[in-house]
Amino acid sequence: MNTDFLQALGKFLSNEQLLSKPDECWAYGYDNSRRHGQPGVVVFPSSHAQVLQIVQLCNQYKVPIVPRGRGTGTVGAAVAIENGLVLSTERMNRIIRTDTANRYMIVEPGVLNQTVQDQAADHGFFWPPDPSSAAFCTIGGNLAYNAAGPRAVKYGTPRENVLGLRAITGDGKEIKTGVLTTKGVVGYDLTRLLIGSEGSLAIITEATLKLTPLPEAKRTIQIIYADIESATQAVASIMQQSVVPCALEFIDGAAINMVREYSSVDLPEQAGAMLMVEVDGQEASLNSATASIEKAAQQSGLLSFQVAASQQAVNALWETRKALSPALRNVAPKKLNEDVVVPITNIPRLIHGLEELSSRYGIPIVNFGHAGNGNIHVNLLFDPDNEAQAANAHTCLDEMFTLVLALDGTLSGEHGVGLEKQNYIGRELDPVAMGLMRNIKLVFDPNNILNPDKSFPG
Amino acid sequence: MQTSKHNQTAIQRSTLIDALRTILVDDAILFEQEDLKPYECDGLSAYRQLPLVVVLPETIPQVQAIVKLCQQHEIPVVARGAGTGLSGGALPHSEGVLLSLARFNQILDINVQQRTARVQPGVRNLAISEAAKKFGLYYAPDPSSQIACSIGGNVAENSGGVHCLKYGLTVHNIQQLKIITIDGELIEIGAQGLDAPGYDLLALLTGSEGMLGIIVEITVTLLPIPERVQVLLAAFDDVVKAGEAVGNIISAGIIPAGLEMMDKLAIQAAEAFVHAGYPVDAEAILLCELDGTNEEVSAHILTVRKILQDSGATEVRTARDETERMTFWKGRKAAFPAVGRLSPDYYCMDGTIPRKHLPRVLKTMADLSKAYGLPVANVFHAGDGNLHPLILYDANKPGELERTEAFGGKILELCVEVGGTITGEHGVGIEKINQMCVQFKPLELTQFHAIKAAFDPKGLLNPGKAVPTLHRCAEFGAMHIHHGELPFPELERF
């Protein structure tokens, strides 16, 4: 690492805000993609002003920056660049203001998603995006990836739940985007542009989150079908009636078998697919909402429709879904987990296509996900020690992406592109659109300092 | 000099028309003065300009060829939908081609299972909901001009409407766009899912006022028609109390489908005009629409009624039936033409503020009204904090116009001061281009220009709109209605 650069950083950062020993930096080099890069230096700014100084200095010395929340991302956008700088937001963790009359909360990027939920709940509100890692992941990371979670089917992704941002662009300029109001049509929509840009355009230093009132009550329903077709037909019918569920989760037959083998959950023998549905709203409205869902759920292969009567029953119903991840981890610790999206009517074709790939390549594939959005988490359970499987896994993955695109789908619903899908997005985006995106990157980051060489094919 | 420039333009124009004839049939090219006249302005009629030529393409390849031609000769291109915009976004360029998308008027596909409709940009907003109705679906954003405005224009301006409080703006209700870039390339952006890889070009294009690309196809999201819709009308003896009631409803965790407010002057004008049965002695009324399942609406009505009463409402009425509900709304939707009957001219603004500041802003506006000696009528989307103050004046009285503009400027400055924005739904266009300087710092404007250049390096798409050049930042402008000559007076507004 250039010593002049380190000295310049040391002028405005305290010793506790700067790590430069390789062993100390090591832990900040990886994320949940399990890839690793050795950072040259890790900094922990505590204010917008310090982020500004860091970015300006990095421009001066041409040092690449990788912004980092808590490293829970799965595609490598927070993986360090060799000899680059990692900018951790973990000390920018203040909730600046909660305003219930205007329904917003202003936070720094290092605040945990769960902290926002807890704080908002004290006032009777919540912030809809809730990735499974909510207890550990930061708001800054959620915004960088546009990370959603099960509630998106009713309440939308971070793009729909952020009013404005404060940020430092790649060339070290301060910008403020958006408004404090629910409406505003002035200028280009830079708020949504920065959300989901995976730290490649600007570093977010402050976010104004739009809060939603907590529903008075919620009801949980488990629906079991004999086959995929009935289940997906039900998904389409549920999405067409007027009660929008706040969760609509799908689990395929392979996943059900997995749960049967690795947990004590009892499920009917013929179960070929399962839906978990939640509706929320006023207590008084939930009986009719449930009836409406039940009507939509009437498909030929319907085996059971169960509404949880108590909190224990809710927990019991979710047990199947929750037993899934540990079961998968037991079977295949190095599984490949993709999060593709297809239009909901194409879900059966996707699942059948995956069954075919699974038998052809000898790799077990299990699927579950947020069916209301057509967002399916596809898990390739391969054993890296099994040479045949390891050799096949990436070819299989490749064919899976081809299948998804042929079904009018998209390669990533919520996990992002990062390093993992970098070489695939050229198949989905047309070259003109990608050219425009590269132009936009240059506008914000002319020296290509922010998270360079990620997200776009080289 | 003047003459030679004119000649030069004339030559260019005839060459241009000849070139266009190789692309389009003759009746799709307009260049005679009287044919160009209908296109000289949009809903902001204070600004008028004839274009060099108007083209009415019918196919995507035609649009591509026109754009390529314009790019080759560096001729500005201004896209136009139905021309109902209120900020001059579709105002023609004197040296440019006005590209009307009126003939792109087909609903291409309604996919009931996906709950989407694929439509051409010239399709009217309301026509989408009409076509979807037989499937129990509708398209949520409803600008008051929805009977006439086109969906392409809605995307260009990111239009809202009465129901966007609950259902969001245009950007929240579309999934994919096909656009033609200034190079004449056809690209598809967005995805039929949660999110597409790469930057969110869909959001960038939405609300970009025709400055980044020409929209030729839109996939919109359809929603199930709610089981029941009900509206409450509450009267107040004090505007500030009505403003507080708005915050109280939202803080209680209820998001009404619509939450509208009218002050005394607006109530009286509307009542005299359409006889909606409004309480004419009230200082303010709120209209609160609730939708959802039957039980949900019943429960919300009880809660909202109590909040309104606790907030000091002198009277709360629930519409007895669908006819009365429509009557309540009729007064609101006709409020602008109604106010137009009170005064020779009025001046309308679109500032938006965080809801909490409503009482303070309304109070300050009343004080300013006294100070400037000009009456103000307020009719607006209270739930969104989206104000539409109407300053009544007479342009024939010397100095009154100037006083009005100064007053309007103060109101918008006040909006920005409390954390708001100069336009909630009408867009910047040509109208509010100067006020952009109040809301944004030079650095932020530079960023906007750089994005524009990333799409359109020669600045040919709708030049001179929406984002001011830095040296332009100086004065205020707004929508003027002279002698009741509201453009498209038959339309319901705002």
C-alpha cells in the first residue's frame, strides 16, 4: 500500500478507524459468496464528511474502493479488490430521525435492518424489505443490492420504500436525491438509480426510508398440492383476486422430500408442492380475506388447506419452510444458490426444466422461493469432492440460465450480480442498454474507482 | 442576416420533408402553418411555439428511421402524447421535429395471469382500465385528465393522481418499456419480475420528460378491482385543524386510497358550479376514500370517523351510495374550472411538502395572501402533501401579475424550505425550469446534465426542458389561466 496514501488517510481518521496490517484486513476481504480478496487497507468512517474525504483521496491516488456493510451478500459485490480500500459502514450506524406523521426514518447506512424494524415497531410501523438475513444485514447493503424478501409481493422492494438518499459519487462529489414526500417528479430519478447499483456509482451515506403502518393482524395458511401445476395455477389465481397476500412462498417436491428426510415435520405422502400464504390487515377483514384465498386455492391437485389458529400453529406451519435451509446445509454445504425470476405462469416449465437438468447431470436440485413474484431460489446440491458432479455443476448452471431467459425471466431477483453473475448478464441485457449503463457508470465514477470490474462483463 | 438564416432554415425544412417522405406516408407529415397550429402547445398554453414539422408515425421502424434522420442532421426531436401535460414538456422546438405518438394507440395484450397489459404509448390512461375491467382488473394511477391523457405521457412525466397515496406513481405501476434511443436503437428495459440486473434504467426513463429516449411500448401492472370503495366527507371550522387531521389519519396507520382537501373559497366555488352538496360555511373539507374488502372498509370507516371527530371536525358524512360518492368527487374534480369562474385569471402551483408541515404552510399561505392582497383557493392531494394553491388575479390590473408571480415564488420557496419539492406531479418541463435552481445545487444539476449526455450526447431529445443550464437559474414561472381560457376546459383536472 502506498505509504503517502496511508499517511494522508491517517490525518483525518483515528487509529481505530484504519486497519492496514494484512491479518487485520483479511476478515474484511470476503462476503457470503465465499470468495476472498486481500484488502490493502480497511477504513471505518463515522460521518458523511469522512466518506467524502476518503473518496477524494482515493481519486487522487487512484485506489479502488469496495464499500461494505456486513458482508452478508451472496454474489461478491463486497469482496475486496487486491490492494484496494474497503470502506466499512459499520460505524455509521445512527438512526438520525423517526417522523411518524410523515412516515419516514432517516438512517445511516450501517444501521441493521432489524434495528430499523425494532425502532419503527415502537411507533407502530415497519420497513417492508426483510431479507432472511435481516438480523445481521445493513440498510446500506439492502439498498446496494435492492434486497427484498418475502413481503415484496405486497409491499415492494427497497426501490419502492426509499424516499431519498445522500451519497458521495465515485468522483468525490456530494449529492442529495429524492424528497421527503411521497410524490416528487423533479429531475431524473437518481434515488432508484443508486439503489441496486451494487456500490458502483456512489457511496450512500444517509437514507430516508418510507415507513408503512404495521398491520393489525396476520393470518398464516399452508396449502399442499399433489403437483406443481396445481400449485402454480393457484399462485396465479391468488395473485388475481383482490386480497394481495403479504407472503406467498413456494416449495417444490424435491424440497418437500428433503424436509421429510431431515426433519420430523409430517407431510402427506403425495405432497408434490406446497404454498405458504400470509394475509395481513384489519382483524375484521381477515376471515373474508382467508375465504378469498381459499377460493383461489381450489385446484384439482389440492390436498390440504390449513389456517393456523394460534401462534403455535403459525410456528408449526412455518416449521417446514424453516427446516429447509438447515436440511440443505446438511446435504450439500457447498450448494450453489441462485435466485432467478420467471413470470409466474412459467413456473411449472421452469421446475420441469430443472428436473430434467437434475437427472441429466446427476445433481439434485431443490427449489423454493417467493412465488408471488415468480422469484425462485434454485439450489444445486453438488458435492465439490465428487469430481463428476463438480465438473457438471457449472455447465448445469449455464444451462439453467439459458432456460430462465428462454422463459422470459431474469437472472437475479434480489441477490444481485456482483462477481457471481457478471459473465451471464450479457445474455440478458442487450448491448445498447449495457452501453448506456456503462455511460452512466462513467458519469458517476469517471476514474472507475468504485467497485471496479464487478457487475458488468469485462 | 435575418433573411439568410430564414432561407437556410427553409432549405433544411424542405430537405427534411423530402427525407421524411421516404419514411412516412404523406398524411403522416404535417408542415403547413394551419396543420401545425394544433401542436403549438400542450396543457400549458402560456407557452406556444410552432415546430418545423409534425410527424405521426405508426410503426417502430418508422420511429427509428425518423430519429436516425434527426440525429444525422442534428435536428431536435420532441415527443408528444395527448398534449395534456401542464408544464410544457411537449412544447415544440422551433427548429425541430414534433413526434406525435397518437397513432400508437393499440392495447397489444392483456395477460390476466400475470396481471399485466402491454400497450402502445398513445393509448389513453382510462382505456387501459376499461379494457381490463372485464377481467376484474384496473390500472391504478389516475391523473384527473385520465379520460384524455396518454400512457406514454404518463410515463414521461411520472404522473400521479388522486389514488397515488395508496397505489404509487406511474413508476411503481410499470414493469417494462421499449424505447428508441437517439441512435435509433430499439431497446427493452425493466423485467417482468422484481428486479432486472444492472442499473434501474426503467426508473431513470420514467419522469425523464422525453429527454432520454422515445417510449414506444409499455408493460403496465394491473391490480384487482377492490371489493368495496367508500368515501367520507368531513367539515372543519379551521384549515389548520383539517391539516392536522390529515397527519392524524396517516399516523394512525391508515393509508386511504385518496385523501383530498379543499378550503372555503374552493368549496364555495365548487358548490356553486356543480352542487355537490358540500357544507358551504365550512373553512375546509376533507374527502377520504377507503377501499379494500367489505369488512376492512367497514372497520376503517369507524376508525377514520373517530379520528376526524377527535381532530375537531364539525361534521362527518359517509356517502350513502355510489351515486353520492360520485357526487362528492364531482365537486373535487371540477374545482379548478369552478375557481376559474371567480376570477379572470388564476395561477396554479404544484409544490409538495412533508404532510406534517401542512398546518404551518397553510397558515403562512393565508398570511401571505393578506400581505399580497390576492385571494388563494386551495384544492389538493392532502395525503401526499401535494398542494395546488390557486392565486386569483386579474392580468389587466397593472402590477397584479407581477405581484402574483412574486407570491407564487414565495409559496414554492416555502415548500422547499420545509423539505418539499417544487413539483409533485406536473413535472418541470419549461414551466418550472427556473425553480429547479431553488431545489438543486449546481453540482446536482451538473449530474443531471451528465446523465442526459450519457443517453443523448448532442442534446437533441427535447432540448431546453426539465433541467436548467446553470446560468439560467434566476426567476420564477408558473401556469397562467387567462380569462378562464383553460386549455382543454372540458377535462377534469388535478
